Amino acid sequence: MENVHLVPEEEEDDLYTGYNDYNPTFDGEDLHNDEGFQQAVRTSHGRRPPMTAKYPGTAIGGRPIGTAYGEDSCQGRKGEGLQESRIPVGTAMGRPMTGAVQDGAARPMTAVRAAGYSSSIARGSVFDPLGQAKGPAPPLETRNEDTPEEKIKILEKKVNDLIEESCLAHARGDLQLSLEKAKEAGRKERALVRQREQTGTADHINLDLTYSVLFNLANQYANNDMYTEALNTYQVIVKNKMFSNAGRLKVNMANIYFKQKNYTKAIKFYRMALDQISNAHNAMRIKIMQNIGVVFIHMGQYSDAITSFEYIMSESPNIKTGFNLILCYYAIGDRERMKKAFQKLICVPLGIDDDDKYIPPNDDPHANMVIEAIKNDKLHQMERERKALAEKYIMTSAKLIAPAIESSFAAGFDWCVDMVKGSQYVELANDLEINKAITYLRQRDFKQAVETLKMFEKKDSRVKSAAATNLSFLYFLEKDYDQADRYAELAMSADRYNPAALVNKGNTEFVKEDYEKAAEFYKEALHNDSSCTEALYNLGLTYKRLGRLEEALDCFLKLHAILRNSAQVMYQLANLYEMLEDPHQAIEWLMQLTSVTPTDAQVLAKLGDLYDNEGDKSQAFQYYYESYRYFPSNISVIEWLGAYYIDTQFCEKAIQYFERATLIQPTQVKWQLMVASCYRRSGNYQKALETYKDIHRKFPENVECLRFLVRLCTDMGLKEVQDYATKLKKVEKMKEIREQRVRSGRDSSARGRREGSAGSGSSSSPINTPPLRASVSRSEAKYSPVLEQGRDSGQSNHGTSAKGERLSVKLKTLPGSNEPYEASTQQEIDASYVDPLGPQMQRPKTAARKRTEEDEFADEELGDDLLPE
């Protein structure tokens, strides 16, 4: 009671009374001496609930309530006595009692439990709210994989993993592995079903997993062209009524029938799939109807196809269907409906935004960053592809129907241009005009083509550059190099980054033999467009002319990496290695060339020539014989084969080759002499005599023929020997007189030249270099699409021996080792024109030159000395 402050009976009227008074409960300075507080700490005395506001008083002077221990702890008000009781009783004004508990047990909580306390904690326990005194947590229970349910779950996971691996293998292009994984998934899934049946859980079979396994297996069968197995697997899915929406797979079955060209069944299954798809899936129904129309086109039933395509164009028009509809109308020859279909085609909405949204504003840096981010994203790429596809279909349709819708193709093109100008494809009008000029070119109407292209000189830069490029190409074909150079300059001024214009400009410099300048233009074209194969090819040929063989080889190796199966590039590589004196590499490249063009006689002959130079006669004979089999009119090949059989002492077999040479060149006496010589060497003297007599009738002044006739008649003891001897003397005398005249004429002309040079006082006279010899064969025309080069005459010499022991024949028709193409014509430079839908370069054909006197002289040199006696 000493801590209880009683209010005095008479309060003084003091304004500051009570400011220094405080509740002794908050006085913590003398808690060690406070018996009530110490008792509350040691026992549950302090856990009693506080008194309610209805009965004021302190914790010590409150109402008497029963404790958990049954002690007399109830204290009454003034005037009330103490009550003793061992059984706790509840008062009428207090909270109900919690009941008696046994001695030594903790009293149960009667209020909201605080953190870290529990009613079951024994007296004297340690304060441990986090439970750290209990030690570490027990280890996790291990999963028992021996139970049937666990085995089924593991097997299901394996099946799903196999399906995923199969799909990933197909995405990588490994079709065989994807099929193996799909088959393995099917086996695992069947084992899973059997295991469920054994455990009595067949009602819980995963139908979605079964559907996925079968569907993936059917797809992989179809991807591996195993159509029968794919159809059987699809049939299992379709016939199972437990699979929902399985009828849609009939579209896949119809696709397989279409690949098998079983068009009747394809249409049947397409229509069955169409019947099982509701109108809510309109997009899929449209695609199926489009497939039906395509199948009708393949069957030639254009009316039925038109019905399908017209329905699609009325419900959901698209570019492909509009193009197919135009094709059907073109097939049946309906002009008016072609026009209407073309108008529908150019009105089909593409569903893409304008390119203006990708133009960044100058004042908003954040918008500029966003536009830069989306300028080349996947969505914009898809939009560009869709627009390019639409332009391709429109251009193709216009080129197709232009000659058919009007009396002339020019009027048809004009109608198409007018229609396009009023549509969303305004920029295609100029491309159609250029296509009109190209159509004139295909019809060999160069005048109209030039007039059409000249109309673009005042148009915008892009169209102007394209038209000027084509004009440069045309004038280059006509060998009007000044005009070609002028329009190439015009194309470059309109668009300096046009690689075709730069190539044409380089070609005009090439024909002027300014190879350094030509190489600069080709390099600039490659800098603007690294995929310009024409510039790279021409650059290689330019380096070849300049003698920079290593750089030329580098150009053609790069070109071969781009054009893997280009016969021209392979031939140039082989020729360069031959010029670099590496015959083994040359043979290797020619062998690759034969894999691309196995029937090219000139390539086979070139291989035979290289093997002959290496001393491998058997391989040389094989390739020369193959060349003769494909092209039996090549004189050099015939000559080599005949000489080979003579060298191997099979003169009878050589006769057929020299007889063919006689048919090809009947005015050349040497082939007939070779036939007679073969008869004589084989011992058939009578046939040889008849052949020599026949030669003498055709060539009465041939000395060699008369000599052999005299010898044969002498050996055979014939009477005609005297007549032939007399004729031989006359011919020899005439030949001697003719040679004296020629010699005297040469001496007089030489004397006149010396006198003229002495009179003019010049110390030296110019040396006249002979022109390059070259003959263009079929193979040269085939393998010289870009630039034409001459070759040295020394590369086509024919080696002979004194006794016919060995005859080495060089090719005359193929290019030599230093110049691959002939120098007398300059029209093989690749000129360029711009085709909006096709390649921008076309190669003119090779024109063969006439035989010169030098060629005839070379043939005469090879004549009588071939097999001297």
C-alpha cells in the first residue's frame, strides 16, 4: 500500500497540480525490491488478464478472482472479509474460470498468445522463439520410385522429352533422327499404356499424350517421304472418336495425296475437312478452299478452280488467290474477266502501315530511338516481304496478260500501267514501262526499246538510272561504245550507287584497253554491292589481262564461293592454274567442271591435252575419246586420236579418224594422204595404191602423192611407174620455178625497203607484230559469258616427229594458257540491264570470226610433214 497514492479529500485550487505525478507502474528504478513484480516474473501471476474498465482499480487492488493454483488471492473492498477456498470459483462480475488444473502443470493461456510463448511449455523452460534449441531440421524424405505411380510419371516425362527432341531434330534439318525419336516415343507410350492397364488405372490414360505421339510420328513420316506410313498413322488418329477435333487432320492427309499427285482423293479429303470445320474458323476454311482451287488447276479443271477462287475473293481477298484467279482466266482466254481480276488484285489490302511512320522526326529524340529500334525488326521485315511478294505477283500478272487483253502487247502494257497508276502501287508503273522495253528487246525490236527507255531521261533518279543502264547495255551490244559510255555516265550521275551502271562503265573502259580504269569501276561496283558477281568476274578477267594472275585467281576463288556450280568460273580457275604452271590444280578444277557439264567435248579435250603434256597417254586417250564421242567434228581431237593409234601400231583403227577428217575438210590433202599412208603401213598396198591414185586425180600437182605412187608402182612392178615418174619431174620443175619467182620477188621487195629507209634517213624501222591467232569453238562460246580475251598463237602448235614415233597434238580450239578468249572481237564483255524482277545482267553471245590466211597457213604447215617417209 505504500506505493498507492490517495487523493486528498480537499483539493487545493492549484493550476499546476498533478504535473509531477505519474503512474508508479512505469517506475522501473525500484523493480528489484518490488515483491509483486518479482512474484509475477517467477510465476504466472503476471499472466492474469487486466481488469476491465467497468471495475476500476489497480492490479493489486482489484476484484477478487481465482488463480490457477487455488490459493486465497481474492481481496475484497473495504468492509468485506476474506474468503478461503481451494477450488477456484468464478465471480459474477469477472471472466469465467478456465478450470482447475493439476498441480505442477502450467496454466493454459486465456488470452491471445504472444510470440515465443505456448501453453504447453513447462515451468522453467528457456525462452526460444525461433526454435534454435531443437537442433537441425530432419532430412527430406526420399522419393520412393518403386511405386507404380512414380514409374508412370517417369515414363510420361520420358515420352514428352522424346517428342521434344524429335521436333528439335526436325528444326535442325535432321529428318532421320527426328523420325527415330518419334518412333521411340511411340514405343514408350505403348509401354506406358500397358503399365496403366496392369496397375488398374486404365481410366487415367493421358489421351493428350497419345495424340501428341501419333501426330508427331505422322508428321515425321511425311517429312521423310514415307507417305503410306504417314497416312496409316493419320487414319488411326481420325478413326479414334476419343480425340477431339481430329477431323482437321484430314487436311494433312489431303496434302499427302496432293504430293502423290492423287488429286481426286486430295479434293475428297479437303472437302471432308471443310465439312468438319465450323464457320467460326473462317480463316482455315478459306485456306482449305484455296487448296481445293490449286488442285483443280493441276487437274486442268479451270472452271471449278475459278468457282473456288471467286468465292475467296468475295469473302476474304488475298494476293495469292487473286494471282491464281488471273492465271485461270488466262488459261481459258477470257479477256474481260482477266481485266476485272487484275483490278481486284491491285485493290487487295496488304494490311501494312506506310513507310512514313519509319521516318524519324527531328525534334523528338525518344521517338527517334524508338523508330531506329523498330526500323529493321521482325515485323517490319515481314511487312517488306509481304509488299515485295505483292509487287512480284502484280508485275508477273501484268506481263502475262498484257499481250492477251489487247490487240498488241504495247496497248496491253499501257492499260496495265494506267490501272496501276490509280492504285496503291503507283511506283510499279515505271517498272512496267521498263518491262515493256525489255519485251521489245526479246522481240528483237531494238528501236522501240531504245525509244521506250529514252522516255525515262526526265523521270526521277531511280527510274532514270535503270533506263540509262539498259540503254548503255543496248548500245554496247550494237558496238556503239561511245553511246554506251554516254548512257553509263548518265546512269552513274543519276545513281552513283547503281552497281550495274558501274559495271557497264567499266566494260566501256575495258574495250578501250584501259584496264586499270576498268578495274577501278569494277571495284567501286563491288564496294556498293558485294554480291555483284558480274563485277567480280570482270575484275578477274581484267587482272588476267594485266598479268596479275594471283589477284585474278583470288577474284575467281571468291566468285566460286558464291556461284558453286558455275562452269565459267571453274574453267577460268583451271585456265589460271595452267598459266601459273600448276597442271595438277588445273586438272582438278577441270574434273570438277566435268561433274557440272559432263558432256562438254571441249572440256574433255582440254583434260586430254593436260594429261598428254604430263605424259599420261592412257588418261589422255580416255578423255580425247570421250570428247570425240560427244563431238566427232573437232579436227584437233581427230588428229590426236589418229596419231595415237599410229603411235601404238594400230594403223587400221586410225583410218576411220582420218577418213572423218577428210569429210570435214575435203580440200585438205593431208588427211587423204594419211589414209593412204595407214593402208600402206598396214600392208594393204592395193588399197593404198587406189587411194593414192584417187588423190592424184583430185590434186594432180601434189608432189608427195606422186612420190608415193612412183614408189608403190616400183615395188609392185607396175607399168604406170614411168608415167608417174615423168609427172613427178614436171611437177618438181614447176615447183622449183615457182619458188624461184617467189624468192626473187621477196629479194626485190626487201631491196626496195632498204633503199626507201636509207633515203628517208631513219635509223630504225617499225617491227610489225603478227596478229594473234584464235579460233572460237562451241565451248568458247559457252564459257565466255563476260569478257573475251585473245590467246597466243603459239598455244595451238602441232608437234611432229621425224619418224612418226610420237605425235603430240595441241588443241587449237580451246583458249591458250595466257589469253582465254579471242582478241579479234570485243563483244563478250558483260553488259548490264535492269530487270525489276530478274537478274540485272545479261551476257551477249559469242560471235566467231572468219578464218584468216594465217589459219590456212598453219594448216598447210601441218600437212606433208606429219608422217614423212
